[in-house]
Amino acid sequence: MSIAKRPLLTVLALSVALTVLPFVPTQNDPSAKADTPETPSLGQLKEEVSNDPRVAELESQLASLRAEKEEATMKLLVAAEDYQRAQDELENTKKNLATTQKAVDDAVKAREAARADLASVVLAVYQDSSVSLAALAPYTESDGLNNVAVRAQAVELFGKEAHDKLQRFEAASNVANVLEKQAKKDLAAQEAAIKTVEQKREEAQRVANESNARVQALETKREALITELARKKQRSIEEERRHQEQIEAEAAARQEAAARARFERETQQAQTKAENETKRDQAVEAAQNRDAQRNAEAQEKAAKQAEENAKKAADEAARKEREAKAADEAAKKAADEQAKAQADKQKAEEARRQAEEARKAKEKRDREAAAARAEAARKAEEARKAQEKREREERERREREEKARQEREAKERREREEREAQERREREEREAQERRDREAQKERDRREAEKREKERKENEDSGPASGAAGAIAWAKKRIGVPYVWGGASDSGYDCSGLMQGAWRSQGVYLPHSSRSQYFSGKKIPLNSAKPGDLLFWSWNGSSGGIFHVAMFLGEGRMIEAPVPGQTVTITSVRYRRIMPYAVRVN
């Protein structure tokens, strides 16, 4: 029996003894009642303890310690998640660099193969012609083809075959240059990611040290407060510890009940809002349908009326057209008869006038004919000389135009060839880029497939189950495994490492960070979650504040790797700080 228990038990025993033993005062001893000491009852003792202001102060301090401990644990989990997220980013940069580097190696090989192919043509020209080796040197050196003048001379010197090979070489060189620049960027990104990981690791370690020290200090203070409370309440330390644990459990239960009630209330409000919006949308749609029906009927009626009006108008127009046509024909007939009579009269007068004019004209023509013959002889000579001049100028003009045409066609041919060459280079570069992208994607897919197969073989102990059931079965086999910061093996798991391992056993790859896992599947409303879905908790309600993940088992239960100092366990779903969406992985 502990020392702290003895005072209270002694008082209780004395109180019981005094209650059992009879006490009979006598009239001969009037002072007996006054001399007997009064013993406080158990209720009086409890009232004295409850009225002690120090007890209330100590219990208030214990409540504050609980909040401080929770805050310290939260900081540790957030720092650990920041580190895991940085690790995921580093893995991504490593994959990108490896893929780009392989593409660079392939592009360099293609460039050197194109260079060798071009060099073989150059050497063949040297062997079959009188061109000196010194003149061919720029076309065989590593950087000789970078000179624009050299490239321009290559076509003339080696012919179309060499020109095509030159184009392929330039395309391969461009691809290699682009990829080499990308590789440098990826390398810089990886180096930056390495620095970030180291910074986050140091930060997480610092927070872990501070949190551990703070938790230890809080535990020490808690024990001191419990000891003082036990002394004040005259009970054992163990009894007071159990009492405080019960208080903590009740407080946590109240918080959880309030959080769940708030979640259910918000869910109901959202559901009611959605139902109201649906009803409103349906009402709007019904009204729109009614309006559309009325408009359609009105349009149909208007169309029929317009059709009838158009038919009437067409009939009236046809009638008027027939009447107008008949009037035109009558007027034309009358005009023709009048015109004929007038024409006969005018014809006779015109015949007399023309005969007189013909006589006078003949006399004039005779006079003018003589003069015209003389003038014609003179003009014929001038025309001959002018024709010779025009023919000479025409020949010179045609010669100038032919020369200009040839120069223009030569220029257009050069521009067309350059344009076609540029388009061919761009097309080849684009095709090379597309091939590189396809090859890079194939390589990523192959690596991912190999990784998934390797991980599947490493986790064959998950049995024949598949999908969510298999992931749950795998996780349940890890019950009792300790929480280890950053852990991802059976020697210890953290929360996201446990989820990663569970789904990896089913051939599904998840990043280690719980924040990254939040974006690794389909978002499902929390009240629609199914077994195997992932649940998330955030300190600020956003994805950037996620610090914990667990797997839903159904019926309000989940499996998780909770916090440092605890083990993988199955527990009730906690609604405090829970995200409103679960994530369905497959």
C-alpha cells in the first residue's frame, strides 16, 4: 500500500469504527459529549478537496499540458511530412535526369553516326577527284560544318546526296544540343532538390529534437502535477494518473464528438444545398422547357401564317404579271404598226438624199485618191524604217527580259531549295523530338513496370488477394510494427510508408509523402468512402497542410501508423482535422 493512500484510509477506518461502536452518554457524566472529538465524514473530505483552489489550478495546468503536447506532436508530423515531400521531389528529379541523359546519349550517337555518314561521302569525293585533302578538311572536322559558308559549298562540291546527309547531321546536332541543355537544367534541378532535402531533413531533425525534449519536459511536469494532486486528494499516484487519463480520454471524446457532429452537420448542409440546387435547376429547366415549347408553338404558328401570306402574295403577283404582260403585248403591236408606216416614208426620202451624197462623195474620193497615193508612198518608207527600229528594240528588250527571268528563276530556285531545306530540318527535328519523347515515355513506362514487378516480388507475402482487400490484408499483417519516422519496412513504418507498402503489394505505386498521396487517386466524398480508401488529416484544412494518412476499413474503423512511440493499429476514424475527401487509389 502506498504512503499516499494511508491518511485517507486511516480516516475512513476510524469513521467506520465510530459508526459501529455504540456510544451511550449518562446523566452522571454531562461533560462526556463535549469531550468527544468530532471526525469529518467522507463527504466533508471530498468537499474540502474540491474547494481547494490549488487542486483546480493543478488540473487546469494538466489540461494545458495536454494541448502543448498535442501541438509539439503536430509540429513533428508536419516537419516530417515536409521532409518526405522533398524526398518525393528529389526522386522525380532523379527520374527526369536519368531519362534525359539516356536521350542525350542516344542523340549524341545519332549525331556521330550522321557525321560519319557524311564524312564517308567526303572521302569518296577525295578518292575519285582531284580535290585536295586540305580543301576537304572542314567537312571532316568536328566543328567544321558549323561554318555557314562551308555548308553552302558542301552542296556544290559533293552533290545532293551529301546535301541530304548534311541536313540529317544538322537535325541530329540540333536535337543533341537541345537535349544537352535540358540535361543541364535537370541536373541543376536535382542539385537544388538535394539541397532542399538536406534542409528539410535538418529542419525535421531539429523539430524532432525540440519536440522530443518538449514532450519529455511536459511528461516530467505532468508527473509532478499528478503527484501533487494525489497528495492534495489523499490518494495514490497511480489512482490519480488513471483519473487524469480518464479525464483526458473524456476530453478527447468530447472533442471527437464535436468534430464528428460538425462534420455530419456540414455534410448534411452540403447535401441539403445540393438537393436545393438540384431542385432549383430542375425547376429552371422545366420553366425553360415550357418557354421553349411555347416559343416553338408560336414559331410554328407564325411560320404557317407566313406561308399562307406568301402564297396569297405569290398568287396576286402572278395575276398582276399576266395582266401587265397582256398590256405590253397590245402596246407593242400598236407601236409596230405605227413604226412601219413611218419607216416607209422615211425610206423614200433617204434614198434620194443618199444618191446625191454618193455622187458628191465619188468626186471627192477621186481627188483625195491621187493625194493619198503620194502620201502613202512617203509613209511606207517611214514605216519601213520605224519597223526596223522597233524590231531592233524588241530584240534588245527580249534579251534583257530573258536575262532577268533567268536571274529571277535562279533566285527563286535558291530560295525554294533553302526553304525546303529549312522545312526538312524542322520536320526532321520535330520528328526526332517526337521519337525522343516516345522513347523517353517508353523508358519511363519500362522502368515503372520493372519497379512494380520488383516490389510485387518483394511483397509476395500479401497472398492472393488483390486491390483494396489485398492492401488491407497486407496492412493488417503489420499490426504491432512500431512507428518509425520515414519508415517503409517491417522494422518500422510511418503513416504514409504503411500506405505505400500496402498498395505496392497490389502493384500500385504511391509516393511516400502523404501530401503527394492525396493527389494519387480519385477524390471521394468522405461519407462515400469504401474499404481501402485513404483518409487524410490537415492542420489547416488544405492539401498543403496534410500531415497524416490512414486506410479506411469500413464501419467507422481505420488502420494507421499513428505517431512516434506507438505501433500500427486499428482504431476508430477521427474526425478532428480530417479532410472532407478520401482518395480511391485504384
